[in-house]
Amino acid sequence: MPKEKPLLLDCAREDIVPQVAPVSSLLSSYKAQWNGIRFEFHRQPPAETPEYSLPQHIVTILTRYAERLEKVTDGRVQSSSFNAGDITITPLGLRRQ
């Protein structure tokens, strides 16, 4: 049986976050209409997400406190610890949950 396609979240759209996280961004550059780059600031509570994929690369910078994150990427469970200042890069098309 073929695997179900993940939810495709296009970061070029205004508010995609509620499709996968409980809280919208606190700050966004969407209305500035920058070409090819977008900035958002989030504070998300712990939550589970549906499987999703992004057609853009994502750079995440932690700004506040240590985080423990468990995620499923391309079917593999990964557990990571993050601290303020850590940066992650997520390539486009990666299936995440």
C-alpha cells in the first residue's frame, strides 16, 4: 500500500503555522514582501504535529532557552537537545513530523 503524502506547507503563504502547530507566529516579515526570504518569531508549546513537507529550505535559530525535541524525519525518530543560539537547517522536501 503506498504511503500517504505529507501535508505540503508553502512558506510563501501568509499563515501556514496553524496547520502544524498550536500557535501562530508572534512576528512575521510576510507583509514586508521580501523576495525569497521570510522571518518569523515563534514560541510554541509542546505539541504533536501531522507529517508535513516544505517546498523551501528552513533555517531555525533558537533564541531563548534549552529545548528537548523529538521528531520524525524521513521515517527516522531523532531526539535532540537545543540551546539558545543553536541553528538548524532543514532542506526542502524533507518529510517531518
